[in-house]
Amino acid sequence: MAELTISAADIASALKNNLEGFAPSVEARAVGRIAEVGDGIARVSGLPSCAVNELLQFEDGSMGLALNLDEDSIGAVVLGDVDAIEEGQTVKSTGSILSMPVGDAMLGRVVNALGQPVDGAGEITGAIQRRMEIQAPGILGRKPVHEPLQTGIKSIDAMTPIGRGQRELIIGDRKTGKTAIAIDTILNQKGLGVKCIYVAVGQKGSTVAQTVATLREAFDFLAEAGGHGTPEEARTLALAASGPGGPDFADVRGQVLVKRALEVAAAGGHNALLVGPPGSGKTMLARRIPTILPPMTPGEALETTKILSVGGRLNGHARYGLVAARPVRSPRPPLTRDLTGGQKHDL
């Protein structure tokens, strides 16, 4: 068996190598302890230098916000999961006042109450920190409300004038469409220079995820509809609502004068009345009119989708959840229908 030898020189050399670059430092930090916790509120003892709205750090890494400063304790709101916080655990003072990242870098992102991204799109770069509680400008120093804010819902915009800079309250029972009004208003601000922030307080994660998905799909559609696509791409988008293999105006052979009249009516937004004997192709032409209509603007697409959704007639072919083709109906007078045995076709 090999003999075990201990070299004092090797030990001293190893210690010197490990101690190279070591700079002793002394740090003083105030540490408190949790005296009571319940209902998302933690009572903390100690921390005599804690300030109002200062962030506190618990043992599990979650943060808290100091609100009530009493003589013997501090009332802190737990900003996170309270299940892992127990009495007797230590609490550290961070020395930083509650602040949030602000700037254009926050647009399109989903963050939690501390401004931390929760959408899985990486860290937020380019934003600056700004304190939450700051002194607001005085009444005389504020600019008066002089510019309207349109919700995109004609009944609301006609009856309730809303201005940029004023507060509005939407009151209603559950499942009455309050969130739908807010989402429609956000979508209607596209291209108007209005920064929209949707705050989901007390809502389930699934509800928030569904709202985020709806906003992203709608804005993707608006970006595509408002782009610089070719007329053929716009025509393909208009045909998406009728499904693949639907009737196309280009498939009609003959009927040159009628086709030309319908093209002029469609281009100018005029009404068209087709009169002729049975079997002359009136219904065939009427079914193909949507394929020659100009594509709807984003605002028209939103308004049409809302009307069809309220009436329960929103089919499953709407792209991105919005109707892409103009709805057309070819009515026939009831008397003529009864006498001739014709049918009424809703397109």
C-alpha cells in the first residue's frame, strides 16, 4: 500500500492560490421576520428603515409591497404565491421603491403586476423604469378634453360621447359583453396613435390567454387587410369566407351585358334589380356577386362580424375570426315567390 504523505508546502500553495483576489467586505442589511400571514397580507416585524411602497423579498424569492407602516410591524402585500410563505421566515429589504418599465418596448407584451414578461417572448429591452406613485399634474396644468375617442360601435358613439383623457365606467352583469366592448374599442384604435392597455385584474389565466389570442389574431388580420396586397390577393381573401370551390363570377359564360351591368353596380356600390323568366340565370349571377365586390376595410370587417355574431349567423369560414367577404342577399318579393314557386336565397 502506498504511503500517504502530507506536504505543508503544497497546502500553503493551494491556500495562497485560492485567496488571490479576495477582497474582504462588510455589508449591513436589515432583516425582518414574518409575524403573521393570511389572505395575501404578511405582517413583518423589524425593518425599521423600510419606506412606503418599498419592495420586500421573502425567503422563496417572491416579492412583497410595504403599505402599512406601524410602530411595531409592517403590513406587506404579497405579490405572488402566498402558499410558500410561513411565519418565522426572514424578510429582506431591497431598498427599491415600486417601479414599472415604461416605453414603446412594452407594446404587444404581456406582463405581470411587477412588469415582468409572462408571454414567453424573452426579456423586455429598451424600456425605462418609472415609479408607480408619483405626483399627478394639477388640474390647471392639464390639457382639456378636446378630441373624441371612437369605440367603433355606432350605438355607443352616437349616444355616449367619449373624449380622450376622460374616464368611463362600463357597468353590467356577468356575461353581458363588457369585455367585448373594451376589446372592440382597442381594435378600433389601430392607426390612431392611441396606446391601449388591457388590465386583467382577478381573471383566470385561461381567460387572459384567450383575450391575448383574440387581440393578436385580430391585429394580424387588420395588418394583412390594410397592407399593400395585389387585387388578386384581395380577391382571394374575399373568397375565404365562402369556402374553397365556391361560385365565382369569372365562371359565367355569356350574359355579357348583364355581367357588365353587375360589375358597374358592384364598383359603384349601387343596388341591382334582376328581372327575367325562370331559368335565365338570375340566381346564378346573384350568388356570384360577392366575388366581384371590393374587399372590406378593417372597420367594415369588424362591424360586419359583430352584426352577424349577434344575429347568430357567423359561419365557420371567417378568417382570423372576422368575416372577410361582404355579405350579400338577393331577396324576392313574397308575392312573386308564392305565384311562381320561386325560392328566397340568402347569400
